[in-house]
Amino acid sequence: MLKPQGLAHAGLVAEDLSKLSAFYENGVGLHLLERNDGCHIFNIGRNALFEIWAGGSSSPSRKSPAQQSVRICFSVERLEPSIQDLLTRGVTPVGEIGSHLGTRWVHYTDPEGNAFGLVDLHG
């Protein structure tokens, strides 16, 4: 039986690798570990990585599930201070804070139309 110990890495495929990488580094505040021609790799804590690969396509509006089959959510210590930090960086949520089964989250859209979110570790 598989006994996962957490997430090792997750990622997106970008049309403009440099632009999308700059958004996640400067707008979201992720720590860039490695940059090469085809992939940029970020540390997202707890031994997990977020990767952005070249070769994707962007959308002028939020992508549909058919265009983006995986949604990325970053866990944060506390939701409200994290939302405020992103607001000061010019990154605005696309809706209100949601909650269900003891968790709380908020969603965003990146410059290429990918949905991503923040999830409060403490609900």
C-alpha cells in the first residue's frame, strides 16, 4: 500500500516561462531555487517544490478545468496575513474566503489564467 509522506513537487506549464516565474517569485513571494531554459523551480516549504515548465499556453481569462486539470494550492500558516501580503504585492483574490470540513481557503488567478489558492493550515 502506498503511504505518501506529503507532496514532493507540483507544477504548471507556461507559455511565457520568465513572466509566469516572475509572478510567482515577486507577486506571490515564492523562493526561486533554480532557473534553466526549460524549467524554474521554487521551494514551497516542507521539502516540496513548485515547478514551472516551458511549453504551455496562456488564457486571457481564468482557465477552465479542461485547460488546467490540476489546481495548485499553497498551505500557509494563517490565511488573513497571507492575503494581505499578496494584496500589497498587487495580487488580488478572485472570491471570498471559503470553508468546508475545518479548512479555509482563498483562490487567485495568475497572469496566464491558471487557478491557484492558499489554504490555512489551522482552518
